[in-house]
Amino acid sequence: ISGMGKPLINRSQITTPTIPKTRYKTKSSLPPIKTQNHSKLQNKINKSNTLSTKSIKSIGRNKSKPKISPKKAISLYEEAENLLRTPADHSNGGCGTVRVRFNHYCKEFPVHNGVLRWEDVDNEYCISFVYRGDYVRDLYKEEAISDSPGIQGKVSAVSATRDPAGVYFLRLTAGDQYRLTLQEDPQAGIGAEGLRITKGPLVLSKSHSGDVKSGNAAVVEITKSLLQMNASDLHTEEAKLLREQRDIEDVLFS
């Protein structure tokens, strides 16, 4: 039909081009699975899980042991301080009292866990009132041969344990008796402020026989000498020295 646009086309006359089919070979990227005997596989697992004797020993050797730090050594002073802070232990005989003899004195002093404080002795015997500086004090165990404090027994040759400064005496046994010895400081010496009224050295009182006396006997002798002096002689240097000697003896031995 002319004059009406494009001519009509019969679809049955249209041919479709054919596309040639190509075959591709498929390739597998995974390896083939190999089957294993179950018993062999289990043996390998068991071997891998077990440790040999050598390996066990090596583990024991390689295991580091915890380091134990050594105990810090403490001084005798620190030991005494610790014992004084510790509750009383009566099982070792270190709690109670001990007797300390000095000249004709023999008084009891408390000990706690075997520790005796020098301050207690000094307060009673007034040692620091006369001895100056770093004087040395030691205690020696004395064999008690009588209940009477006036009886002196055999003295041990070994001094009791104390700290270097002599603040504490340690490891004493309650009920024992000890003798106190003193060694003056070579530099500071001895002295008693308030009692010295002369500049010369002190001289111990002597009896008519020439024997040196000390203690109450010396006080009696000095008093007799003063009473025998005239009133006008009581202000002389000799009288002053006698009174000074008597005061010293009275402080130390009465």
C-alpha cells in the first residue's frame, strides 16, 4: 500500500543469526581429598599430645623458683625494742625481776622478755649523776649463795649481752643476780656539779691505819674529823674539802 508510511514486513520472513556454541573445559582449583585410615590418624594425634620424659625434666629445670630475699639483720638495740613491744612470754623465764648489785646496793629491777632497761638502774642508783660522757657499764651474772642481798657470790667471767651504747641489757633470766661494773670515760671522767667546791682532785678518806675507806664508814670518819675542828677552822680549804668528800660519799653510798 503506497502513501501510508513504511511497508509492512512479514515476521516469518525474518531470519535470526545463529551463534555457534563453544564448549569450555571446567577446571577445579581444589586438590582432591585423600582419605586416611582412621586408626593411623588417631595415633598421630595421641603422639602429638603426649610429652616425653626428657621434655618433662627440661620443664622442671626451666621452671624458675621464687627468690627468697634474706632476712635483714637487726641490731641489738632494735632486738630489745621489739622484745619490749612483744607481749610477755613467761615460758622462757625472761619476765619478772633481777637483782643488780652495785657496791653494797643490791636491788631488784624489772625485766621484760629478758630485757633490762639501763634507765631503770640509772634512776635508782644515780650513776649518770657522777659518771660523765660515754662511760661503759656491764653486768656479770653473780652466783647467788644466799637470800641475803649483802652476800656476794662468784661472778661469771662473761658479761651479759647489751647494745653498744648500753641502753638495754638482753637475754637476762628472771630471778638471777648480776653485778654492775663501771668504767669511766677517759675524757669526761667523773664529776657532780653542785657538790664540787674545790678545784683540786678528790681524795678518799683514810683511816689512821692508812686504809682507804668508802661508803658509810667514810662518812662517819669525815664527820668525826669535822667535829674535832675548831669553829674558826670550818671555813678553811681543809674543812671545805672534808665536807665535799662527805657529800660525795653520802650521794654514792647512802
